[in-house]
Amino acid sequence: MRAVRAIFESHIKAAIKVCANHPPIAVIVSLLAASVVAVIDFLVGDKVPLVVLYLPSIMMLCWAVRPMWAYLAAGICSSAWMVDDLLVLERHHVSPHNLWIASVHFVFFTVITGMLVRLRAAHERERLYARTDALTGLANSKAFHDVADRELARAKRYENQIAVAFIDCDNFKTVNDTLGHRTGDALLKTIAETMEEGVRKMDTAARMGGDEFAILLPEATMEDAQMVISRLRETLLARMEKNGWPVTFSIGVAIYRTLPDSIEDIIHSADVLMYEVKQNTKDAVTFQLVA
């Protein structure tokens, strides 16, 4: 029973994902489903109330497309019920009773839609928080790994190169100890803003934890990585100096021409390079091409 339920839930999630990625499909499927319910409702008549069966169509539009479409569908389904009632009972005019019942149905649909709108908003917030660093607004470690996995698969498919940079803040503990954690937080936010402005649109910047950051550079050659990271490092150093923060950056960049099986290998290589810089000179960047 649990296995059947799991399979059913997975199919439902897959269908919702398809509809969310292709809104026109969601609209067509919802309208078709509502039309089928309307036809069955007409054939059955008033013996079996089927108005609740309109809900899945409205809910799909609300969750997978936009609330506006759900509210519109609520009005259409309420009107369809009223028209069906008039045809089945062979009435020739709309009575106050019909309008009242149709209004009740519309209110019922809109209340459910409103609840779904709030639920969807809460779901989106939770999903965003689960993938975003709360302090800086950058992607967190989990989100970085997810994006990196997808980019690695795409790089293998199209035979592209890929690079990862690991960045550690030198003397960050000194800032926290002497200037306070509030200043330390402001410093990390400044780094995040600088990284977002300094990378390419296709790149992904993330805070991996503490004072460590990472940048994923898809389709990056050695020259691309050197240009982006060197320019970013100069900008970071300038902003640290402008704010009077005694912080420099140890950076390791691994560029893979022959792609490994796992993104963990790329991340590990960049991490090792960063720690080598950290232990040797600090305030430097090392690039390594892995053939």
C-alpha cells in the first residue's frame, strides 16, 4: 500500500512540475478537466452534486500557473454549474435562487483558491530559504552543489570546460574580534554584493559557510577564469580598503578540461588550492588547469 501511495505521489509531483514549467499545458489540461466535469454534471443532473469535482482544475491553475487564472476558472465553473442547472431543469430564465447558489459556489472556490495562494507563497518562501544564505542572500552550499551537478552534466553533454573558485577571507576573525560581529556581517554582505556584481550572468556565487565562498564558472577556459576571478579579487580588495577592513583573499581556482564523474572532485581541487594559498602566502590566487 505504501509503495502504491509513493508511486502515486511521485506521479502527481511530476505532473505538477510539468504544468509549472509549461503554463499553457496547465491551462489546457485544467479547462479540459473542467469541461469533462461539466458534461458529466449535465448528464447526471441534480441527482449527484458534482460541483466539488471542479476543484482540481482550479487548484492546478492556482498552484502551477497564476492565482489570476484560478479566480477566473472559479467564475467559469460557477457559471457552468448555473447553466447546467438551467438546462437540466429546462428553465428559461435566471432566478435569484440560481444566482445565490452560483455565488455560494464562487465564494467556495475563491476561498479555497485564497488558501492555496497563501500556502503556495509559504512553500516558495521555505524553498527559497532552504537554498539561500540568510545573511548574504547568495546561494548556500546545498544550492551550489545542486547547480554544480546540473552544470557538470551539461558540460559533459556539450563537451564544455567548467571551473570552480574557492575564496577564503584572510584575517576575518580579527575583524570579528576587534570590530565586532556586526561589522563582520557587514563585511560578508559587501563581499556577496561584490561577487554578484563581478561574476558573469551564467556564473553562480555561493556562501559555503563562515567566511568561505565559492563561484561556479560554466564553460570557462583558463583565460575566462583568470579574467573573471582576477578582476573580482581587485574589486574585493578595493572595497575592503575603502571600508578600512584589514581583510585579503586566498583564492584557489580549478579549471577542468577533462571532466570528472563527480562535482565533488572539482570542488575538492579548488578547496585544496585555496588552502595551499592560505598556508603559504595568503592574499593571492592560484589557477590550475586539470587536463
